Amino acid sequence: MPEEFTPRIAYFSMEIAVDPHCPTYAGGLGILAGDMLRGAADLGVPIVGVTLLPRKGYFRQRLDAQGQQTELPDDCQAEKFLEPVGADCTLRFDSATVRLRAWRHVMQGLAGHRVPIYFLDTDLPENPDWCRALSDFLYGGDEHYRLCQEVVLGIGGVYLLRALGHHNIRRFHMNEGHSALLTLALLEERIGKPNHTAVTEEDIEAVRQNCIFTTHTPIPAGYDQFSTDLAHQVLGPERTALLEATQCCLGGMLNMTYLGLRFSRYINGVAMHHGEISRGLFPNYPIHAITNGVHAVTWTAPAFQELFDRHIPEWRQDNLYLRYAVGIDLEAIEDAHARAKQILLEEVAKATGVQLESQALTLGFARRAAVYKRADLLFADLEKLRAIRRRAGPLQLIYGGKAHPRDEEGKAVIRKVFQAAAALRDTIPVVYVENYDMRWARLFTSGVDLWLNTPHRPYEASGTSGMKAALNGVPSLSVRDGWWIEGHFEGVTGWAIGYDQDPEDHAVEIASLYDKLERVILPMFYARPKAYAEVMRSCIALNGSFFNTQRMISQYIRDAYIPGMVRGAAPALVRDAGPAS
């Protein structure tokens, strides 16, 4: 593709991570979105990103000695990281006329291609105070606050693209249901106004042909939905009637997932198993699967980047070349990992005052602190864990992750980890790093010796942290769910917890977790270090080469953005090439 051309794809996401020092994301969804657009820039894809500007971030986490979480604002400092654009727009909702402006960040790819990302901002003096506050926090406030934010993202995002001159967008990609109201804006563009009596199936189909929807959750409780009374208040009677006429309000609720499904030609889950789960949840919709990937250059530690540059110089332009990591000497793999591990341990010491041992097997666990992630599963039997340490060798644990401010059960899980850490203090060091973010994620996934993942099945839609670890030669010890069903080769890329063919049984999983640690992993790590290094090398060659954004985006292009490209349909997205806006 040419270096610069008119964007033809718009990628909408509630959060997009663009810089480790700019908190425009809450967690995995935003990290994935940022990786998606970094990868698109590398591949020269004609795409533009649309998201919200959270001026006070998600939150900054503080943990006391008992693990009690408190939340503080996390200033985004938009003026420092983003540039203002010269266009704005207005939209009307909740009986107010709201002015939107945008800030821009540009992702630059390996060959110089530029992908703009627009951050929508309502914090303008002419707006009512409650409207200005919509640019405060990600996922903050009550249902009214959330629905208003989703109006800004979906409808306001379409309006802002038009104001910026992006009239040739052919594909609108919704990364989860938060932006699904963009379909309403597109429908209104087609019929001229929100008139439910004028809409036809032909109009709906015309919008569907332009839309792609990616769902990220395998449980209905994770879907954003609002009462039709609230929708009537925020969107107004005409728009609510239009949504009802298009069968997007079921059982008195506006369900954003159903809205995305109803108006999308291509729908996908984010792992093969998640696609199967989603087809069971939504049997009336054709749901495909594109397994997530991570941006290889972003998540590969400097020590491994240097190693790959020496042995596989093509890896940056073509991540598939990481397959040739099988030819790298094991000593070189061990040396690169030792350097990455030392950097992690130094940073942990600075942040917590705890000096961990560089020679001890170090387990990492870091993700959103939600009950289904089961951060405390490893501590089910503390005496058993102590016995494993006595019989098989030293181990130490590094934890990280935030609980949503309103998730009291998630906060309780963090406190349980702190309680276990206190009980194990004399035998097994356990450190919890507060305010886990993109910077810490880079350090964790490259510096630990083993990546631990213990979700309830089948609640892990995909997961990407283990993919980041694999790029750095870090094996996983994980429940077979999400991406790990595809990435797991027992004893080759890591180890499975439990048995896939059996119903989920916590006792069985706990026994399996302890058994793998005591009988397989610790003995290999201490007595057969070259065998452990072989597993590390296989992680890079098998999983690093596949679970990356280059492969993921290529699938989106082929299957979602340009269906039938091998039959000559590809030019539809790249004709009328011109300067990127």
C-alpha cells in the first residue's frame, strides 16, 4: 500500500493505549486497541482510531499494608501527549446541545505510515458542567454517565470524523459494544433524520454492510445495557423510537451488544473457543473468530530485541520470522532473559523496598483484579505451598492489577493476596506492585520466569498477557481457556492447569497446579536449566511468531474489512488514494 492515503476504516474503542505515560486506557481492552493500531501503522492499513479522552484517567491505585485499594485521579495531561485538531462538532442529547472537540495522536509504522487516533473531549467552557464531566473518567459514574459517554463515542465520533473531512470511510469497526450507537448515526445519515417510520430493511442492510463488531466477553453480565426509559431521556423520543423500530430494544432494555450484532455484517469473538461460546449465546448471528495478538516490537524487552536483531533481522517487518528462534543458542536465550529479569527485580525493589532473589523461580500474575481471574487460587493451601518450597526449591511471586472502583469482590481478592503474603513471609516472598500499568506490564511479562493464569472457565475470552510473555521466552502455567487453548503445547510452550475434558473442578485444578509446580516445573528449572531454556525458546518460535498483531490484522483485512480480496475486491478500500488527514 502507498505510504499515505485517505483512511477507509474507522476503529472505535472506548479506550486506546497510546503511551505508557498517558493514562487513556483502563486495561486489556485499551492495550489491545493500541496494539491493533500500532500493527495497522506497520502494515500500512488505511485506518483511523476514535476513542474518548479521559482527562482524569481510569484511576491511580493506592494499596495500604492490608491491600485495601483506594482510587485517585490520574491526570491525562492531554496537552503534553496529544495535539489539538482544528475541527469540532455539536450533537444534542439529554436536552442539551454539546460541543465536542478532538485531540490527535499519530501512530507511525515501521515504514513511516501514519495512523491518526482522535480523542473526543467534552470539557469545553460553553458546555454545561455535567457535560464537561463526561471527559473525566473511563467507566466512571452511574448508568446515565455511561450512556452519555457512549453517545459521545458512537454518535459524536461519527460526527467528528465528518467534521474532519473523513467522508470516505467504508468500514466502521466497533471494538466491543460501547461504540455501538455509531450505527444509529450512520442510519440517520442514510434516512436524513431519526424518523422511525422512514427506515426500511434496505436501510438497515446498507448500514450493516459497513460495520464490523468484535465482542470481548463470554458472559451476558458483561454487556452494557440501559433501560429504554433512560435511553428515551438521553437519546430523545425520536432516536429511541428508531432503535425500537429496528428491534434493538429487547425486554425494555437497550443492549449495546445486541445493537452491534444487529447492525454488523461481520461479527467475531477474540479466540477460537470464545467464538464457539459466542455462537451459543447468540445463535441467530453468524459469529466468527479472530484470535487476538500483541504488537511484537512494543512488548519485546530490549534484551530480546537485540537478540532477535542479531539472529533474525527480518523479525520486525515480518513477525513470522520469529519461527527461526529455534536456531538461537540456549545460552543466548538465558542471557537475554537474565538481563530482563534483573531490570524487573530492580524496579520492584525501588517500588516496594523488597529485594527478590535473581536465582529463584519467579512467578508473575498481573491482570484486572476480578473474582473470575482467581488471583488467590495459588494460595488455596498455604501449608502445601510451603511443603513444595521445602521439597522442590525456592519460588517467589510478583502480583499486580487493579479492581474496578465499584467491584468490592475484586478488592477483596487483592486483600486475600496480601493476607497470603503475610502468612508466607518467612518462606515464600510475595510482592504486590500497586498501580499496574503499561510500563509495569512490559517489565512483568519479560522479567518473570513463569506466567501464571488461573481464570474460571470459560470466562477468559482471550487474554493477551501470556502472549506478551511468550515473545520474551516466558512460559505459561495456565488454565486451558481463551488463547491458551490454541497456544498450549504441554511441556513445549508451558503447562496446563487441570484437565480440559473434565467439568471445572476447583479441587482438581488446585491439585494440578501444585503438582505441576512440584513435580515438573521447579525440578526442571533448578536441575535441568537447559530443558527449561528449550521451553523458553519454543514459546518464542511457536507462540511469539503467531499471536501477534501482524497475523491478527491480516485476518481482519482478509475476512472482515475486504471480504473476497483474493477475488479482486481489495481495490475497493484503497482507491482514491490521497494524503492522510
